Amino acid sequence: MKKFIKLFAATAFVAATTAHSGWFDDDKETVSAKQDSKVYTLTLAETWPSNFPIFGDATKKFAQLAHDMSGGRLAIRIDSKNKHKSALGIFDFVKSGQYDLGHSASYYWKGKDANTLYFTTMPFGMTASEQHAWFEYGGGQELMDKVYAKHGMKSIIGGNTGNQMGGWFQKEINTVEDLQGLKMRIPGFAGDVMAKVGAKPTNIPAGELYTALDRGTIDALEWVGPSLDLRMGFHKVAPYYYTGWHEPATELQFLINLKKLNSLPKDLQDILTNAMKLSAYDMYAHSEHASAKNWADMKKDYPNIKVKTFPKPVFDALRKANSELLEERAKSDPVAKEIIDSQQAYLAKARAWTQISDQSYLNSLGN
């Protein structure tokens, strides 16, 4: 991976500087002539604790890539939750300019702007590959720009976990009635869906999850999946581990203060966003690897964990609630309607190909 990052860094540096800076225009100065040697130091606040695996690795790789691709002209200082003390304060930090950059998840900001939550993942929505295609070629980035621009920010993909597990439960879920009054940590649109079927969703930062579950503050929680869940110890206090429905393609985000971004030389703006996208890709690969490894370890080392899938009546109730909420949001907010329509149209198109390619292949294997 290190060799790959170094190779890509060099390639991306050339692409960023040549494609956008005028090397191919005889009437302009060359990039090398225009570049200065000034070092631009940027600050980044992340939602995660210090040295948090995978998520925190993505920000470190981003900072190293930005440094290397810029020839040392970009220096990124990362402050974790331990330093800034506000895991869910990243939106305000970057909007106000207290920090230049952030790393978090868009659906945490639904209280700031309800239309931000669509850009992390949606229940029963796109897979990671489908969603990445939507962001890059299906209008997703443009819609995200529209939502964040009014807050003086730009959001760039920040790493995908892939399909997440449905969560850890202290009691088995057999019917929709078992969800009534259930106190569960579950953020984003999925939290609204759970509320609609009678649960009591809440959002709690990562560092407080185990204690909340152990002390009964919550009855259940979803975090990520085997890539990160086992190290948290949730299986010690909640033996039922349910498969997913709510986050099929959880995309983290890099936030950039637009005023700061626009103050940088153009080549550094391009390098910054290219470094974000490469570290996002690497995080997705890292997540897939860790999930595969930890799933195998879990089956061997923790055989008492009971892996479950919600019964069909429960899934049906959740899907019905999800559809009703989407319809309500689309009717009440024209921007929400634009995003929802775009996602649903792209999902229908992309899913037809996913079914004939990936799903047919897996089905043909018979295991």
C-alpha cells in the first residue's frame, strides 16, 4: 500500500498541476514558474478519538498525501476529539473557520441542515460502488455542493465502511412490537425510521457507546461492523448481532472551509481534494479487509455471538416507514426532493446492473 500511495501521489500531483494550471497553454506561465515555496498549514478536526483505527488512519494518510503531492507546501495538523473535546462539533468548527478542515459523517448534521443527512448513506439505498458512481458521475457531488455551499463549506468523500451491520441488541427482535420503546444509538435517516416504528433513537459518540450499553442507558446500538465493533467489546453486553439494512454504504466526509480553500493556489486546491479522494478509497479497502479478517476471527473466537437477520415483518415495517418518510421529506422541501429523486433514479439504474453482474455471479456460486 505504501508503494501504491507513493506512486499515486506522484501521478496525482502531475494530473492536478497539469490539468488545471496551464502547462498546455503557451500563453501562460508553466506550473513550475508559478509555484511558490510557501508552506500552507491547515488545521483539521476529526470526530474520532486519538489513533482511532481505520477512520483515524484515513486522516493521517490524507495529511501525508497532501504533504507529499504538494512537495511539502501543504502541512495538515490533525486534532482528534481528545484535543478539541467536541466529537459532534466538526460542522460548526469548519463553518466558523475555527478549523480549516474536518473529518466526520454528513448525517450527523441533520440538526444543522436536514439535507446533509442524505450524503452519508440511506436505508435500503445504494451499495458503496453504486453510491461512489452517483457521487462522481451521477450528480451527487453537485447536490452536496449545493447543500454545503450555503454554509460556506465543501464536502468531499472521506472513506466508506461498506455495508454496516444492523447492530448489537441485548434482546432478540422477533416482532415489530419488540422495537417499541427500544432505546437505540442509531444516527441519520435510519434513526428517523426507527422512531417511526416506535423505537427511541439517540446519537452517542464512539467513546461513550460501550458504557451506555453496559449501564442500560441504551438497549441496543449500531456502530459499524466487524472491522471496528469487536474491539469495542459490545458482544460482552449484547449477544445478538443483526445484519444490516440502514447503512449499506456509509461514506465519511472531509469538510473544507470554502474561504480557506479559495485562498489557496489553484494547484494546491486540486492536490487537497485529490488527496482526500485517494485516502477515501484507501479507507474503503482498509474497511473491507478488516471486516473480512475480524468476521473470521469472530466466528472462531466468539462462537456465542448470535448473528441474526430481522424477520420479514420487521423489515417490511422498516421499509414502509422509510418510504413514507422519504415521501414526506420530498413534499416538504424542494432541495430534499431533488436529492431523493436523484438518488432513487440512480439507484434504479445502477441496481439493475448490480443484479446482473455482482448478484448473478454470487448466486451462480451457490454459496
